Amino acid sequence: MPIKRINIKSKILFSMLAIGFIPGIVGTASIYIKGMDIFRQSTGNDLIYLTQQIAANVRTTINKEASESMLIAQHPGINLLVRNTAGTQEQLRASIRDDLSKGINNESHATYLIYNQTGDLVLQLGSEIKTPFKSTFALSDFDNITANAIISDPINSHTSRGFYIPIFTPIYSHSKKKNGEIIGGIITYLNIPQLLSSIQIEHPAEVGHFNLLTKSGMLIYDPFIPTGNILFPTQLFTLGNKQWSIDIDEHGIESLYTLIPLSLAHQTGLVYGGTNELYIAFTKSATDALITPIRSVLIGAALPGFFLALLLTLITYLLLKKFIDPIGTLKEGASIIGGGNLDHKIEVHTSDEIEDLANEFNKMTATLKSSYMDLEKKIQERTLELEASNKELEKASNLKSQFLAGMSHELRTPLNAIMGFSDVLTEEVYGEINEKQRRYLSNIHESGKHLLEVINSILDLSKIEAGKMTLHLRELVVDDAITEVQNLSLQLASKAGLNLTFHTDQAPNLIIADCVRFRQIMYNLLSNAIKFTPEGGSITVTAQQVGNDLKVSVTDTGIGIPNEYLSAIFKPFRQVDGSSSRNYEGTGLGLALTKEFVEMHGGHISVSSRQHKGSSFTFTIPIHSPHTVETN
């Protein structure tokens, strides 16, 4: 697809826009980058401070609940209940519930499970929890720990109520003396979503929201979505002193993060015994925190400059337009002249260099027209000369054909006589001959036969080149034709001491071909293989059907053909050079004729060879010839 060209008007306009707007764009980008960095630092510091305040509020809320649990542990009725020394347990439970119902912070939605020393649940206070997360109180949790209460890892309820924070508080034998014996304990389950939802944030719609999470990235509390299977980016915990970053939050929104560890240790003896440290993460949409403020600054600062640049560009373009239009006229005129209209004149009146250029163009057109007419006249003269030359060449070709036909007749007549008389003398019709005479007569006969083959090959090649060679196509029994060639070749192979093998089991029964030319193809390839295979070698002929083609291969173990001569062996009068091959007689026409006969059948011939290893000639011809078939 051709690339669309931009005209000179557009180029000038684009250049002016670039000159006007690039400085503005660079300045705006500089403001944006610098402003973004400033806003990031400022917003990050503000959110760090806000996160610290939220963490303090969360700690205060949890410490308050832990203190309340410690007060319950000191209740005298609780001490009696876990000792199991009172008379009626149910009455004592009712008394404790009535006594503590006003003191328990129902807003925290906390659940208190009171266990005795043997781990039996003796009382449940506060919000109902149907399935306790821990059925026994672990006294061993307080071994070697000096603490009034221990906060453990958050527990997932796997319900809509979210996570709980368990607080383990021991009950001592002396309710007001921590150094007494531990006789029971209280597990306080604080419902995190209901507990933390009471913490207020100033302007929440503007500043974002906070989350509670573990150091492993598990989301414990989110004010908008259920928790439990959501992981925060773990790289947040490697912020170091920076304490804020930009990443994708749990809602899939690019946000500004701050991260503060939630230290729950308290001077009242509260310790955090969990294995996974808790953190407060605060997030604010990057759009609200960064993009919207910087966009407001950019719009206020950049729009006036852009409008001014646009106005200056328009004024400059209108001034330049009067110089651009004549160039367009010149271009249009050049296009018309290039299309062949040499009578067209370009009319430009600007009294400057563009008008001079148009006048020079008109002069060049007049000169070109004159040269074109001269060239056309010379072409006509050369065409007449070529036509005369072609006639002479055709006449010479006809004379060559006549000469070859006459030469063939003149040479064949005495050759037939020589061969005939040599046969008669060899058969001793006119008397006995000695062995030496028989040998000379045999040489005369073989030489005449060879010369006749050369004459026939030259004549066939001449007919092919002249387009006068035709095929006589008819049904051909493949096995019969190959057997006939086999019988002719066996004597030659035996005389040369060669092993000749034929494999025709997979050959088609019938093909459409010229019987004489098919046998000639086979005989040429076989005689070539016999000629160039040393005594003791072997020749294998394979015929098979491949698709809609007959494929025949003639493979020998002869002297082979060097690679540099493989491309030339099918050309007329060409033989492989070299001392070994030059020892064999031949005109170099056999393979050329073979190639022509194969291709006249619509087939193809190829050769593969390794020097001193042998050669393999393979040809294919269609089983059903595309040419017209002769009928007997």
C-alpha cells in the first residue's frame, strides 16, 4: 500500500504548530513532572500523619476492650464461679450477668468466654458467638510471660461477621493480686469490623479509607468489601523510611498507600503474642490525591499559552499561503506534462523565482516534445530494420532445415550401403574370410552404426528446435516396453561385465505416451549407465507409480559426475570434462534428446551423483498425457 504523501501546505502548518506548541508542551510536561513529585511528597506526608492518628485510635479502642476484660477477670463472682465453690452455679451466673451487663461495652460487640482451670466453659457474656474459636483456655500461654492480657492473631470467622481479635486474660486465685495462682481465664473476642467501624475519619470522602492487615499481606478489615482471601502487595512492607507508595489497591484502583505498624503493647500489661504483626494501611485514590490537583494547575497555566500559540500559527499560515499556492500550480502543471500532455503550459505570475521556474519548465517541455518526435521517428526506422532482419533469420532457418534434411538423406544412403555390404561380407556370402578380415568388417559396421545414430540425433534435435517434432501418443503397456529395452540392454551389460536389475512391480499397467520416444528415453539412460560403469558394477532400474505420474529411476555404480558439471549435462554437445570421462565416445546429444522427449510428454528429469560412487537419473511423465491421443 503506497504511503500517503503530505503536501507542502500541511508540512508548513505542522511546522508552525510544532514551533508554537512544542515549547508549551515541554513546559507543561515539566510543570506536570515537578508538580507531581511535589504533590506526591506532600500528600504522602499528610497521609502518613493521618495513618498515625488512625493507628493511635485503633490501639486506644483495643486497649480499652482489653482493660475491660481485665476488670471482668477481677470480679469476685467470676473468681467463685471458676473455683466452683459456690452453691448453685446457675444463680451465680445470673448474678454475674446482672452485675456486669451495664459495665460491658455493648458497642464493641465483644464476646467474653470464661473458662475454669480445667478448660471448661463456665460463662459467656456479651454478644452471642455460636461456635467458639477456641474451646479451652490455654494456661500455658502465660508461662514465662509477665502480662495481664495477651492479644493473639486475628481469627477468620468465615462468615459475614469477618475477623475477630482474641484477648487472653488470666483469672488469679486472688482477684486483686496478680501474683496468685491462675485458676481460669477469659477469652475476649472483639469483632473487628464492628469495632473499627466506630473509628471516625475526618472528611472520609476526600481522604480515602484505612485497612487492618497482617505482615503476610492478609486483609483483616476493609470498610467496603468482605475480607479473608484478599492479599495486599507484599512490597508495601519493604518501604523502609519512606512509609508510602503507589500501587493497585484491593479494589483494583491505583492508589497512594501509607503503612504504619500497629503496636498493641500497653503499660497496663497488655502484650501482643501473635505470630503475624498487624499494620494499619491507608489508601487514597491516585486520581484524587495526585492527578486531579495537578490537572487543575495544568489547565489554569497551559490553556492561555496554547490559545496564543494557535493564534500566532494561524496568522503566520495565512501570510505564507500566498507563496504556497503558486507552488501548487507548478506541481499540478508538472503532473499534466508528466502524463503526456506536452502542449500544456504552466501559468504562474508572481514576479519572483517561482515564475522563473515555471518559465524554465515550459522551455524544457518544448525541448522534450521535439526530442520525443525525433525518438519516435528513429524507433520506426529501427522497427523496419528488425522486421527485415527477422525475415532473413527465418529464411536462414528454413535453409538450415532443408540442408539438414538433404544431408541426412545423402549421408544415410551410402552409410546404409556400407553397413549392408559389411554384413554380407561378414556372413561369408561371397567366400570365406579370416579372423582379421572379420574384425575389420565388424569395426566398419559399428562405426557406420555409430555415425547413423549421430545423424539421427542431430536431425531429431533440429526438428525439436524448429518445433517440427511431434509425439504419436497412444496406450503403452509399461511392462512390455521396459522388457523390450531390457532385452536390448542385457547383451551390452553382459558384454561389459555388469549386473543389470529391473524392479517394475509397482509400475502402472498402461500410460499414454509415444512408444518410440519412451523406448528411446529408456535406452539412452541405460546405454549411458552401461557406458560409464566399470566392469563388475551394477545398474538398477526402478519403475513405480507416484500419484498420477510414472516415475522411473536408472541408478548405477559408475564413475559419477562432478557437482560442477551437473547443470550442463542435459545441454546439447556437452560432455563432462576430465581424463576419465573423455575415454568414452559420444556426441553429447543423448541426454539432451532425453530431456526434450521427457518434457514433451509433460514430465521432468533430474540427476543426482557422487563422483566415483555412481549416478541416478530419474524422470517422471504423466500417466494420462495432457496432449491429444492418437487412435489406431
